[in-house]
Amino acid sequence: MADVARLPRPLPRAPLAVAGLGLLALVLCVMGLLRQPTLPGDPATARALEQVVLWHSLLPRAVVALLAGAALGLSGALLQRVLRNPIADPSTLGIASGAQLALTASALLIPALAEWPREVVALMGGVTAVGLVLMLGWKRGLEPVTVVLSGMTISLICAALSSALVLARGEYVLSLFVWGAGSLHQQSWAPALGLAWRFAIGLVAAVLLLRPLSVLTLDDSSARSLGMAVNGARLAIIALAVWLAASVVALVGVIGFVGLAAPAFARLSGARTPRAQLLLATLLGALLLWLTDGLVQVAGADALPTGAATGLIGGPLLLWLLPRLKHVQRPQVATPVGRRLAYPLRGLLLLAAGLALLILAALLVGRSYGGWQFATGALFEA
């Protein structure tokens, strides 16, 4: 028995996972630096140009990858904890697509918003998208499958509208498509510095919200009995997660599924408390995006945006997590019984009137070189 007592304890999985991913990402980063082609010209000029590329492109790109991944990992962990949903993240809830649609619409349709900070516009789009998702799932108690299906539907609608707007303005197609896919190419340290202070504020706010997060692991009635304003705390945490995701979208574009993968890997590594899950998801998110960007650079696929490559991780992971949703316990909410309209004819008349107004608007309202116009007089007769 003494020999058994002296057996060494197994190493915890979380440090091994972080160390392994960090070492692999570092190796890929070094390989990416080594495969950079030698620039032509005299040796002194070529060396100076290589230093410019290193200090103003490659290193800022690595820092942006770490910060963006950390912000998305923290955002996904907050959303999964507060919604009790293991597949909630900025991409599955439509936050990223909503922010992208807002930025695209502001650039193409509302030039006046160009003077606004990009982060504010992205935040408006993300809040609108997640608000619609929560409205659709509120009556069913934010049941995981309902929330995710609503989020994916909103995400598809926003992505389709963004693509339609971009295709309608061909002169902006290339730059907006590359940005929308999550390109990490950098030409200065400005995006890295901007993302750094945003992430620092988000991390401090998340630490301050650890106690509400711990209480929200209980059911709503138990949390209220402890004196917590459940809805207010939930909305504050969701707002923080949306702000972190919108900041990433505003600076580098849409990076999908990192917020889904990082918390999932954190739980698989043994993190159980809110503090451990937030910390480990943040670290793993940074390493996952850095690792993915390193794979893109080593493979020589620089034309492929890193945000598109993260789908190769998130897609299979989402399929693996979906069957496990049956183990998630949520409060039972009575499903409302469907009601028939007391006056169906009145409803049909209202629908017909709405359809007529839409047709009339399509005929009379249009856009010309001078902006939006209402067809009247000779213009209407033409």
C-alpha cells in the first residue's frame, strides 16, 4: 500500500494541451519565417527589405492572430456559460455575420457611417443579430438546439445579404470579400495595438463577472434566491461577449468557429470551474488561431484567408458536438399551444394590403446617380 501511495500523480491535461499547441504553433511560425523567399537586389537592400517585412508584416500578423483568437475564445466561453449551450459562439449565434453585414452596408449604402468607428457599427450589427436569436429562442427557454438553429438561420441571412450587397457594387468586390473571410495580413502595428487594449478591457470585465457566471450555473430560481438579477447579469455577459467578437470582426473580418473550438477543448482538458474554463479557453483560442495561421503560411496558401481555413476545424467539431446536446439539462418550459385567428379574413386582407404596399414601393422608389428617389410626375410616367 505504501508503494501505491508513492505512485506519481498523472499530469493534468490542461497544461499538456496548452504546451503542445503552443510548441506546434511556434514550430509552424518559425517554418513560415524560414520559407520566406530571399528578395532580389544587392544584399544590403534585400536585408533591409526583409527586416521591414518581418517587423511590419509577419510579427504584427502573429500578434493579431494571438489576440483575435484569445478574444474569440473568451467570447465563446462566456456565451456557452451564460446560455448553458456547448455549441454557442459568435459564429453559430449570428454575431459575426451580423457585424459583417452592418460594416458592409455602411460602406456601400450609408457613406455617412464611414466617419463612425468601425467597432461601433460592427457592435450594432452583432447586437441586432443576437437580439433576434434570443427573441426567437426565448419562449423555449433558450433551449440549445433552438438557439443554434435560430443563430445559423440569422447567420445565413446576413451572409447572403452581405454577398448581395458586395456583388451589386463590383468595384469593392475583391477587398470586401477578402476582409469578410478573415484575412490576417498586416502592414503595421496599428490593428494589433487596437485589438490589444480592447482585449485587455474585455478580460478585466470577464474577471469582474466571474461571480455572476458562477451563480448562473444554477437554475434561474436558485440564482434569484441568492439575490441576483438574473436577466441583467445575463444581458451584461452577452453584451461583453458580443463586444469582443465585434471588435475582432471590425479589425480583421469574420473568424469562424474559434469561439466554438476553444471552450470545447478547454472542457476536454479538464477545466470545470468558470475561472478555469475562461482562462483555458482564452489561451487555447489564441493558440488555435495562431496554429491555423501558421499552417496557412507553411502550406504557401497566403491567398487563402485564415478565417476561411478555421472552418476546417469548426465544421467537424460542430458535427461532433451536435449529438451530445441531449446531455444538456435545461429548465422545462411549457410549449405554448397554437391559436387560430378569430378573424382569418381580416388577417388575409392585412397581408394583401402589405403585399400591395411592397409592390407599390418597388415601382416608385429607386436609386439613381443622385441617390434614392421617389418616382413622381414625368419620372413616374416614364
